Amino acid sequence: MDMLIKEITERTGISESQARDAVQMVANYIKTQLPEPIAAQVDSMLGGQGGAQGGQDLGGQAQQVLGNLGGMFNKQ
């Protein structure tokens, strides 16, 4: 999440605190729009480790979450 916050502050010029609030607000909104199994992955994807967990970057995690979401809808 720290890498995302840094990127937002650099691109927009807003403070780190404002960027952190914005990221948290968007994450909370996204979680309300997704099925629970996928919503739970939002927290792990943004989980305060600078955007990388287990050697996987934020983009890779986002692709995995979107792939899982797509798979859920294809199985219905």
C-alpha cells in the first residue's frame, strides 16, 4: 500500500495523509461491491507491505484478484 500511496502523492501533489485516506476509502468501497471471498483479497493485496507480498508485485496481485473474479462469474 505504501507504494500506491507514494505514487498518488507524486502524481497528484496531495499529502501522504490524504493519499492514505483516499486509498482506504477506495478499498472499502471496492470491498462492498465484491463477493466476500474476493473482497477479503483486497486487504491482503493492499496489506501495508509496500505493494509486494511473497515476491509478487501489486500489478500481479491485481491481475490475480481480477482473474479470480472473472472465474467466479464464468462458473455461474
